[in-house]
Amino acid sequence: MADPTPAEVQRFIAQGLACEHLEVEGDGRHFFATIVSAEFEGASRVKRHQRVYQALGDRMREQIHALSMKTLTPAEWASQAGSATTHHH
């Protein structure tokens, strides 16, 4: 079984989880995902990660050996994005 590409991992997550924003980088062994989903509202970091693993299902255990993720709600994402850019009124 070939190692998954970041695009495949991204597709797997998107299939199992409704994401506002989803970005996956990686080299086939190690992946870093930024996942923004309304489903994370009110969930702890651990619960959010479990939700992503659930979306990936068996593929996670078989193929993806290292996945680091940043899980954010749309509001957290907006405030993070907002702090990085300057707003002019």
C-alpha cells in the first residue's frame, strides 16, 4: 500500500467531517493538518482529535503514522486569522 499523499489525507478528513477550512501538508509519513470545523464547538482538544481520527477511520491506523493537527472552531480560526492581519476602518 503506497503512503497516502497530503491531498488524500485531506480528502479522507473532508469525507468524514464537515470542515470550514482544511489544509494538510506532509511527506507521506508525517502530516500536519489544520482543521476548522463547527463540529468542534464546545469540544476539548482531545475530543476534537478523536473526532478527526473517527473521520479517518481505519485508514489512520493502517497508513498514517504521524499526524499532527491543529483543530479550531470557525470562531477560533477567525480570531487567529484576524490577529495576523491588520484591519483598517
